[in-house]
Amino acid sequence: MTREKVALAPHMPKCWNPDTKPHKFCPGCGHGLALKMLGEAIDELGIQDKVVFGCDIGCSLLAWDFFNVDSVQTHHGRTTPVITGIKRARPEIIGIAYMGDGGGYAIGAQHLVNSATRNEKVTAILINNTNYGMTGGQMAPTTLPGQKTETTPYGRDPKETGYPTLGPEMVAAIAREGAYVARGSISNLRQLKKYLKKAIQNQMDGNGFSFVEVLSSCPTNWRTNAEATWSFVEKDMAEYFHVGEFKVPGLKEEK
Amino acid sequence: MAEVAKKTALTQDGKKASFNLFPELCKGCGLCIQKCPVKIIVWSTDLGVYGTPAVCTNDQDKCIACKNCEMVCPDAAIRIVKTEEK
């Protein structure tokens, strides 16, 4: 098979920062896919100059130079309040809080819950990869029952450690009218992009809190090859975490 | 906005589309191999950015230009260019 060398521009979203590519995530990491869909959503909405992107501590902080947008890297779990503060000071910007399951469901759970309760007009995107990736794959609130991690070598026992957090269900239960809550997956990228676009659009319309959880992969800490990675995301995770929209704002009242 | 700078791509021409791989972006995760509906993507003898095998197709004429591989690549290392109809 002949392979010629040609000069060609890679097909990246326009708002990506091409100088920082290849990005810092592991091979096969779902962050790249989620951020690709987020980039395409930002491109299609044409809001690159208005977005303020905040990333949490954990693997998600590796996205600090990912986009050519204003970015801030916050304390662990405090991405939602930082973006909330920026949004309150400058209501014309579009605030996107990007976090992992540790930053959203563990140390940052209070902020996620309170922002949802207050119906802050920000967009929170949470990447669920069922473990703490950056520190070496310890058990997270989202680790599936029976799943082996560094700190649960015999599999997670729900009797001792409880059941995995169902974030979107929780946020949908406490959020008020006007909130948008959905769960997407990297196994269905077109649907994921639709959800992300709706979540950003919901903020632009001034309806309320928007929250999208993304089922993602972590081949490094799951110790899986590509085939097992896809099967874990598509079968094991999708079985417990149901993909879909949980709360969609109804038609806004005419002024 | 600055245009995305051109990079070196290894190209394989086929009937419907050409398969272009950027070795300096490919990390060799293999996600595309699993998602190809006609199963033509295989490990290549070329190396990616981490010195791991990159990917190529073993019969580019079978490619149906669905662009699944381009979509599931987290690093945008694959670009499918459709052959213009003659």
C-alpha cells in the first residue's frame, strides 16, 4: 500500500487552539471527544468571542489551553461558583463550567446542588469516567458496583460504599423550571453535540441552569483496549446511567 | 481567526474517499479501528506522536466515506476527503 505524504489541514473545530494539539489527554480518553463536540457546538452557535471556559482540577484541568477562548482554571470543585460569579458580573458572556465526576459529585457537589437550586444561568458539563483518572484510578462516586479500581481491588461493594451517584437525575429533581438537564455519551457523538448545543442555547436564552453529564472513557485506568473501552461505555455504563434528556424547559412565556 | 496550519498527512486514495492520517496527532488509541463499519482500518507500520503504531486502511477502495473514524478520533488525526465525482 502506497502512502504519499501531503500537506493538509486537520479537521478540527475552529475554536480549538491548534498550537496545543495533540492535547495532553491519554490515548483514547473521552475528554478529547467531549471537547471536540463542545468545540463544534461553540462553532455552530458562533459564540467563540463570548465564551468563558472554566475547568476544574483533575483530568479536566488539562483542557486549560484547549480552546481559543477565555479560560480559567479553578480550585477543586469550585468551577461552578467561579463561572457563576463571572456570569453575574458580566451577564453578556456565556459561562461554561467543565468538570469531572470528582469535581461535580464529590468535592463540588454542594456547588452543583446550590447552583442548580438557585437556577444560575450557567452551563455545567460533567465528564463521568467512573474513577479519579489523574490520581491513578481510585474509586469515585460514579464507580459502578463490582468495578475494580485502585481502592476497590475486589470490586466496589454497594453495601459498604453505596451506589453510584446519578447526577442528572438529582439535578433534574431539584432544579426549577427553565433548567436543562441531560446525559449524553461519547458512543453517540451526534446526540451529545445536540445536547451540548441545547445546554448552551438554554443559557443564551436566559432560561436557567444547564447541566450535561457525558459518559466518557478512561482506557488508562480501566486498563482496557479499544474494544473493551467501547463495550464498557456502551454496555456496562449505559446500563446503569441512562442516556437521555431529563429536564427540557418548556416554551418561554411571551413578554 | 487563524487558520489551522497544515500538517503532514499520510494519504491513501480510494474510489470514494481518501484516508488521511496525521502521524503527529495520532496517539494510537485504536478507537477508530473498532468503529469502522467495513473493518478496513488496521495498525500501520508508521508511528504516531508517542512512538506507538498509527493506523492505516488495508483496502481504501472499500471505504464508504461515512467519516465515523474522523468523528471518533479524539485528536482529529484522521481526515476523510471525498473523491470528487467525475
